[in-house]
Amino acid sequence: MTTETFYDCFTPKSPAQWGLATVVALICYYVILGTYRITLHPLARAGIPGPKLAAFTWLWEFYYEVINRKQLKPVILREQLRHTYGPVVRINPDEVHIHDKDLYLEVFKIGSKFIKSDRFYMSFASDYSVFNVSDPHDHRNKRGALSPLFSQRAVFELEDVIQGKVEHMLRKIAELSSAGKNVNFHFIFRAVTIDIVTDFCYAEPYNQLDAPNFMGRHVVALETNAMMLPLFKNIQWLGGLLAALPLGFMKLIEPEGAGNAEMLRAARAHIKRLVDDRSILLSAKHTTVFEKLLELFPRPDEHTLTYLTQEANTLVTAGSETTASVLEVGLFRILQNKSILERLFGELKEAIPDISSPLKYATLKRLPYLTACVKESLRHTYGVLGALPRVVPEGGVEVQGYKIPAGTVIGMDSYSLHHDESIYPDSHAFKPERWLSATPDMERFLASFSNGTRQCIAINLAYAELYMILGNVVRRWELKPYDGFSEADFEYEDVWLHSLAKQSLAASCKPRLE
Ligand code: HEM
């Protein structure tokens, strides 16, 4: 056989043969790549244990996080892997999941060198926002500009805004109560938290409390977006692509609402209007985020407008679903246990004997049992369920006898800390009492807001909302969960965020007379 005829045999001659050749070449490529990952990859050489298939291909994680997550929650899967392989587990070709309290304190400290992983954070399609940027210098500048707005003092000055929205919510509850209808707390808590944060951002709330059944388009978009997070996390460019597509097309794919794309569009339109007409911001009785940001960027160019849009969207999404989840889970855990409810109501009544007087944040903040209920609710909702991925800095890190090389992504989650029985005994039980004699470790490892340089910027605002909303609802209303309320109502979905599966937590509300 001549050389020419030899090559001839291997040259595809028709489109079908070209197709087959491409498939074979791709399979060979992935087999070679996978073999490298489980043999010569730095994590293989470091001897990090874990399922071989997880190290071989990203599809393993995709399967568990996107396809199978309802059957086995990713957070529970990680617990199972920990029991099988130990506290350091390779969960995909490039990432190691770790449960180690000392390392947690190192990674999530002020000035930590472990920066956010771009690969993961780009999935939110808001690369420039303070939440998503990884570069420490960029982050410092952006956070520095926003931080004064979220200080303890600033939040006290914002109390009237929160109080106004809480009263709006109470009026809505009263309307439903006098019509003999139950109140769906899943949606009303989302509506009130969105209204607070949008009033704070733009001086113009989205008024989701006035929407039918509290399911305005922003509430729905927020929920849709939450459900899409596992897909976006695994196909990181998808969120950005969908956000760029025409909204009408998006709605064909997702009729309920276009999630993040819709929220980004709304934020952009809002900011453009504020750029053209500052009078709304200037006439507000309270400080707003955009009054400050537009002082820094009075005539934003296209790029700055994109940054501002992403910042607004991040504040609205990060600031509503999280707070609402804590309130929802907390309130119904309290209602589930009569003695907790009576003790909390008793404390509130003693502190605010006149039911018609407003519940001041400064008063509520000092109440030990309400504080205990808020902290236990935070512990039970975890902040976010998913791991917070960080990149190992130069020099690598040693943990539990393994040397993890620089550049590796490591993830740690609050779930494993919040259910560490040596810190929180009987950890699955809702026991506010445990916080009345809290140990230093209980405070240190309550990780719902994360810790260190990338801790939640709005921790003061979030606490104010939690105290004021929970305090007002329990002080003013006698609540009875809907018929059929059971433990099954607390079944949640792990979509990186903690999201209750049923969205049906409703209660009848009777006004308290004293
Ligand atoms: C109970 C309510 C809240 C919880 C549990 C919570 C939880 C968290 C967590 C765990 C992080 C770190 C995320 C990560 O590292 O990837 C975070 C960051 C952040 N949160 Fe919150 N959050 C809450 C309320 C809010 C509110 C009300 C806002 C805004 C109005 C907000 C805005 C942000 C921002 C901007 C960041 C990024 C901070 C940075 O990287 O410097 N959060 N939050």
C-alpha cells in the first residue's frame, strides 16, 4: 500500500463520515483529558480523595446539581461524600470541598488572600458588581463606596423607611384578615423585602406589596431566577447569554418571567431615568444608594451604566430572597412550637405594652429572646446553602494532611458548620434557647452572612428588617398556620440559595387586642 492510499483510507469522504470523525476525535480528546485529570492533574498528584467520575468530568457535578438535585440535595450529597472520603473531597476536576473549622476562619477573615472564584461568580451575569468582583483592589473600591450606606448609623436613619413598609405589610394583613382570608407569608415577605430594598436604592419602591397575592413581576422574576441558579452555576456563560437576549424570546422559554434578564432590564430602565431626572432622589426623605452612586458617576457612559445596573440588581436580589427566607422559616418554626411562640410574644408584650405604639428597632434589638429567635432562624436557613468558592493563593494551603496547590478552587459551606454537633448540639432542632447562653464558637461559626472581607455588606440592614418584621408580626397578630401545615412544609430546594419547595406557608391572622 502506498502512503497516499494509506492516508486515503482515513480521510472522510462524505458529510456523514466527517461527522463520525468529529465525534470520534471529541471522544478521544475527552478520554485523554479525563485520564490526565485522574492521574497527572495537580489535585490527583496531591492525593485528594473523591469519586473518580467527579475528577474525570464536570458532567458528574452537572448531573447532581442540575438533573438529580430534587432526589438528592447537593448539600446532602456533600455531607455523604464527607462521611465516605473525609473532610477534604474533590467534587469536580478543579474543585475541592472542605469542612475544616480552622481553615474556615483563615479563608473567611478580614484581609484573606483567598479571593472569589471568577468561574463561579460569573454565573450571576453581574461581573462588575461588588458581590461578584474577585480582584481585591476593585472590590475594595466598590465596597468602600457603598459601605457608609450600610453602617449601623445609616440603618438607624433608614428606620422610617423600614417602618413604613412594615406598616404597609400590616395593613395588607389586616385587609386579608377582615376578608377572612389566609396570608401567604412566602410571598408577602418577598414583597416587603423587595419594597424596602428598592426604596433604599432608588427612592421608588417596586410596590410588590400592592400586587395581587403579593406576586408582582419582581417577586416572580426573583423566584424564577433562584430556580435557574443551578443551571447557571454549571453553564457559567448561560446567564449572561440569556440576559442579552430579547425579553420576548426569553418569555417564550420561561413564560412565568424571564428571571434575571427581566430584573436587569428593570434596573437599567430605572437608573437611566434617575440619571436624567435626579429630583426623585433629591426629594427623598432618606439617603438612597443611587444618590451616592450618581454623585460618583454623574454622567455614566455605557460601561458605567452596565456596572450601575448590575450593582442595583445585585442589591435587590441579594437583599430580598435571603431576608425573606429567614423570615419565612423563622416565623413558621416559631408557630410550630407553642412554647416558643408564647415566650416570644410575652417578651414583646412586656417590652411594648401599648399595642398601638410603634415597635422601635432600638427596643427590639435589646430583647434577648427575639434575638435568639432571629439567630436560630438564620442558622436554619444558612444564608446560602451552596459552597462559597475561593481560590487558593500563592504557596498553596495545607489542610487535614493534604497539600492543596495554589490556584485550586476550594469551597466551604455554612450547612456543615451549622450542623456541627460539637458547636450546636441537637443541631437539626429549632431551639432559640441555645442562644441565651451562646458559646463563643456558636457566634463565630454562625456563617449565614459569611465572614471577613467578603461578608454580607448589608448585615445591619438585614438584622433591622428581621427584628422589625418578625417583631411586628408576632406582637400584633395571633397567627394560626393553614390546615394541613406539617413538617413537610419545611422541605427545601437546594438551588445554592435555600428555597422552600412548597411556597405555601400561609396563616390566618387575628388582630391582637392588647
Ligand atoms: C438575612 C439576609 C441576608 C443574608 C443571609 C445574606 C447573606 C450573604 C452572604 C452569605 C454573602 C456572601 C456571599 C458570597 O461570598 O458569595 C452576602 C454578600 C452580600 N450581600 Fe447579603 N445577605 C442578606 C441580606 C442582604 C441585603 C439586605 C443586601 C442588600 C440590600 C445584601 C447585599 C449583599 C452584598 C452586596 C454582598 C456582597 C458583599 C461583598 O462581596 O463585599 N445582603 N450576603
